[in-house]
Amino acid sequence: MADLVFVVSRTERTYYVYLKHNYANERRSVILDRRFGERRRIQQWPLDERRHGERRRHRNITPELESVGWALVPRG
């Protein structure tokens, strides 16, 4: 499994092709950002939190995708 992941903006397909060709290997993977809009339908937090802690570490990569076109994140 890859240790690092390049996440490339959907609008930057040339970066995707370049990074995939030059940097993808068994330790690094390159993927296109598949997010499309906000996933929550209602901008309200649930009243009862069912989870006991976070399942994932979150890092907001949206600013990097918008400014640079790609972001490099460690796989947890």
C-alpha cells in the first residue's frame, strides 16, 4: 500500500498524467479528487454523536487543490 498519495484536482488532468507517469510507484499513488460539493445535505451537526472519536485524521486540502492543483498527503 502507498505511503504517500498525490490528490490532483479534477480540473488539472495534465498534473494527474504527469504525476502518475513520473511519481507513482509502490510507495506513492496518484488519484483524482472525486469530491463534488458538500456531502452533508443539512448544515447541522447531529444531536447525538454516535462515534467514539475520529476514525480518520482530517486535513483540509481544498486550498492546495485550488491554488496549486494538487496536494500530497500521507496515507494513515
